[in-house]
Amino acid sequence: MNKRLLLLILSLFLLSLGCSLLTMVSTKPAGTQAPVETPAETITPVPISTITPSLNAEGGENLLLEGCTGNLGKIVFSYDPQDMPSVHYGIYLMDADGRNRVRLSSPDDKNDTQPAWSPERCRIAFVRFSGTRKGEDDIYVMSADGKTIRRLTTDPGRDTFPDWSPDGKQISFISDRDGSRNLFVMDADGGNQRQLTNQQQLPRTARGYVQWQQWSPDGQEIAFTYNPGTEQGTSIYVIRPDGSGLRQLVDRAAEPAWSPDGQKIYFISNRTGGLEIWVINRDGTGLKQVSSVYGVVFGHHSLRVSPDGKQLAFYGTEVGRVDTEIYVLNVDGSGLKNISHAKGQDEWLDW
């Protein structure tokens, strides 16, 4: 083989290698919107590598397989020790039995609440009250160790109750930016914010609102609580992430929580006179009462299902006490247990 031919083969090989390297480095898809920038004095810059899910060889997210698996099964929640006259809520983390309780919010952050796990358990979306004007609540994301934080929304309205899509690419939330509380969805970097529910879909009085939403495990629907502001009370509806397919699932119901297989929805209802946990199939059949704790614990909120589908968690107030605590019980209604045992307010949780 002559030298000219060898040089030609070598040149073609180097050219193909260069193209391959360019393809590997250029990972940002076309049309990706830049994250919302926040003032340096109020936020810590986020190293993207610390919060994005790991990728497999094909570029797809491995999520829990290669995510922060050590956090699977841990409960994230907000806590106010009520030892100061000012607001003092922070984001905390603990094991499912209440042990190893640690604060993730910095000591100076006293307005963090409503945390929600990302599917790979490396990030936590939460709400921070700005402190500059009443009602200016916004959505933030922190790394699971609390060391890095990014602000996602900046609208003057109240942006609350974040919840992740199962692929970790979107976050649903509730906002009153149009004058009443409605369901919104945005990309996980805060871009492409869009409204899903409105006055025309859900006729309501001036007091009507949407809240307490949760994404289905298959990503196909979002269940939420709707209160028309009338005497008929709240109902649970489901809607597709593109705003289509709105349907009522069950009346006299609030705070939906999907089973891990996506076939059932647990919820809170007073349909028998006291607040209890109920369950219904995704297709609206099989309505059944699960718990019998009325008279023991009052004011159930923030209902969640454990990752293995075997337990339920919520917060409420035990008879004879004033503090709110986090409770767990089995999905058959047995084994009610207080796992927080802390003076103050243990509230909005995710499991």
C-alpha cells in the first residue's frame, strides 16, 4: 500500500473521530430554554451536574437506577418549630420511621415549604415566600443535600404546590396569576410556563380554586382538587398535561395521591362525617374507605403513598394536642403511627 493511500485513510479516520466527539459534547437539544436567572445575593448558583439525572449510553434518563437511590423511601417535609414570632418554616429530611431528621434549608431561610421529590431523588422542588410582599410565593429547586438552590418562577402571583412529572422534565404547580388559583405546568428549568385549567373549563364563583395536584406515575394525567366555591364542596378531577381530557373522578374528595402502579388514587374525604382516607380506581370504580382514624387525628393534609405502595403518610393534629405531626399507616388502614414527635408544625410532605 503506497504512502498516499495511507495518508488518505488516516485523514478520513481523524475526520470521523472529530465528528463523533462533537456529537458527544453537544448535548443541549435545539430550542431548549435557558434557566431563569436569579440575583446572586439571594441564590446560590447551581452546578448542573449536581442536580440533573444521570444518562445512560443511549442518552435516556436512568432516574432511580443511577440517581440518588439513597434517598428512596425518605420523607421530605416542612417544619416550623414555633420558637420565634416570625415565620420559621424550613425544608427537612428524615427516614420513613422518623429517624435521622436533618434540616436542608439554611438557618437564614425561614420561609421554605411544600417540598416535592424529583423522580430520581436528587432534587427537591419547594415554595419560598419572598418576604417582600404578601402573596409573592415562588417555586425553587434545591439539590437533595440543600447545598444548591435555583429559583424557577418570578411572577408576582402566588406560585405554590410544585410536583414533578415522572420523567423529571416538567413541574406542575398552582398559581393565582390570572386572578384565581389554577393548574400550570412548566419545564424543570422554569421555562415554557403554561396554564392548563381556566374559568371556562371549570365554572366557579369568585371564591373557586384549583389546588393539591399530583402527576400520575405514567405521566399521562394530573389529578387535582377543584373547589367551585359553592356548597357542593371539593371534587377530584384529572387532566392531561396538554390541557385536554378533563374529567371528574370523584366528588366530596380532596388531595389525590396516586399508587405507584398508577391504577388507584387515594384521597381525603369527609363523606361519612369525619375526615378519612379513601381509595378509588383510576377509571372511577371501586370506591372504598381505607382509614378509621377520625376522633384520633384531625385535619389530614398532604396525603402521600410510599414508593413501595405499602403505606400512606399525611399530617394532622392528634386529639389533645396543638402541634401538627406526620403520621403513617398501612394501605389497608391499619398500623397508624406518629413518626415525627416534634414540638411545632411538621407539615407538607413528600415520600
